[in-house]
Amino acid sequence: MGWQPRDELSQAVALEVMLHGPLGRSELARRLDLAPATLTRISGELIRSGLLVETPHAAKRGTGRPSIPLDVVPESHHFIGVKLTGRAMMSAVTNLRAEVLEYREFPLASRHPEEVVAQIVGLVRDARTRRDLDAVGIGLGGVVTQDGTVASAPFLDWADVPLAKLVEELVELPVFAANDLTAFTESQHWFGLGTGHANFATLTIGAGVGYGCVANGRLLSNEDSGVGLVGHWPLDPLGPLCSRGHRGCADGMLTIPAIERDVSTALGRAVPWGEVLALAAAGEPAVERIVTASARALGRLIAAVANLAAPDLVVLGGEGVGLAAIALDAVRAGIVEHRDPRASEVRVELTPGDDESWCRGAAALAIQGYVLTRSRPSP
Ligand SMILES: [Zn+2]
């Protein structure tokens, strides 16, 4: 079964049900501002085409005429999302709602584009022995153009690699590639904590610092998305130096390598991230001091985002999200410090920050690409 709503209105109905279903017909008509008769016609067509089903078990109890909610069949479509780093390749197979059914990870055999493409193709072919796939999404740190060409990716040492096209030629499925922060933000937008919010922001911390913003229901992006422009945002005039000589910028205070470096220097031995968090939680004074300063700096960055972009909420993610989890009071203190007391409290939500959530982001690219491209009437 394909995703082929007949026109824009049908597409809007199908999308609304996919993103927010199950939904009763009256609720759908209200959300999309459609006349009940129009909705009855469209939903009838979508049910006959097999895209939507009636779900009597989800019917709300109550008085009045029962309305049988409509839903999509999540398992009717499957997608694979691949996340690339400089050392590994992770993949997740998901259904139409980006729920992960299968997760795998492998070391990167080589950084050479041809070999990375071959490894992705192998992953996709292997996944297809178990399930039919409808599209492929790939996310990576770097600048990626609309057509899925990697303009630059420092972790992979790539420039101008037409990644989506190269993979597409070999797997004969639609392939969509984008910056990983873009992918993560889109997955939060359609399937995560940003669902139902026209304005929200994402901040990720890990090897770098990433920022994404959805405003009026659309992800803000331009040709510089993926450069990592908040990476050197100033946060603490007394903080440590970064690689570019700034004192107390985001890169020097919030990334995992920066915090590991400061803790290792303080303790006189190499301390990996997991141990940094454990020592901070156990109250080791030197580690606690460094982690608290970083968490406070993160709070200042959240306050800056809230003040400048006016989001309903700020979603935190990335491998370093544990910083916020163990020092939430310091994060809050940093927010308060840079927020007008009359302003509303900033809503901050944490995501797991594991590799699976990056893959889910890549799968969301595949789902969006598939659903939005398929909806266009053929010429
Ligand atoms: Zn810097």
C-alpha cells in the first residue's frame, strides 16, 4: 500500500491522523477547519485506499452519537534511519510513527565515501530481508544540501559527496540525507516532545553543541545549517579556553571532550565521561565544581534560546544530556540568572540522548521525505 492521498486536503487529513491519531471525525474537522461533509468524503476515500482505518476500540465512551476514530496502520510502512559518525554507523528500522523496531550499530569500516556508501547499502539490503522498506534516511554531523549532498562533514573529512544519490542508485529506494541535528529536531517535531508545538527549540550536547528551532510549525534552516553556529556562543567570561581561544564559550564548557579534559586535568588522570558523571553524582568536590559550572553555563544557553526564539519548550538531547540530568538545579540557576523575573518559566525537557534517538531522527527524515513527496500529484 502506498501513501498516495489524492489532493492537498486528503494529504492534510492523512497527515493529521498520522501525527495525532487516532482522531474522531468531528475532532479532525475542527482541527483542519473542514466542513463535516467534506471530511466524510475524504475520510471515506482514504479508508477505501487502505491508508486509514476505523479503530472502534479507541472510541471514546460518552453520551451522544459515537464517533469511531480514524487512525493510520503504523506497520503499513517501514523505514530505516542511519546515523553516521566518524567512527561508527548506527541504524534503526521504524514504522510509520518512527517507533524503533530494530536497532543495530557497527564500527565504520572506512571513512572513504565509496566504502561508507557500500556499508550503508549492505545495512539496507540486510534489513530488507526481514521487512519491506519504503525509504532510507541518513543523518550526520555536517552541512548537507537539500538534495542530500554532504557539502562538508569534518568528522568524516568529506566535501561535496552526493551521499543520497549514491545510496539511492544502489538500493532503488528514495533516500534522504540531512544534518543530524536537523533530523533530530524533525523527529521531535513530528513524533517527539515537539508534537503539537508550533514553536520549540532543541539543544544537543556531545562532541559538539547543536541548536535547532521550529518556528510557526517550520524548522528554521538555511545553507549554514550544520555549521554548528551556537558552538562558540559565549557563556562564562571566567570559563576555560576553547580551541579557538574564546573564554567560556559553549564549545569550551558544554561538550563532552571539554568537560573530560577539565576533570582529567583536575584529577591528574584520564577520566572518561561516564566516570565524570558518577564522580559528580558522588560529590567529588573538584568534579562537582566543574560539572556545576558547565550545567550553569548550559542554563545560560537555554535562557538565551528562550529569550531570543520564544519557544514553548526547549528539548535537550545528545550524548552529553546526562550533564543536565545530574545537575538540574545548576541548569535552573543558569536560566534564572539570564531571564527576566517577569518572564514565564522556561519549560525544559530531556530526551535519552542515546544513539537510537539520532537514528530515529534519520528515520523521521525518511518518513517525511516519503510522505511529503508521495503526496504530490503526478504531472
Ligand atoms: Zn569557542
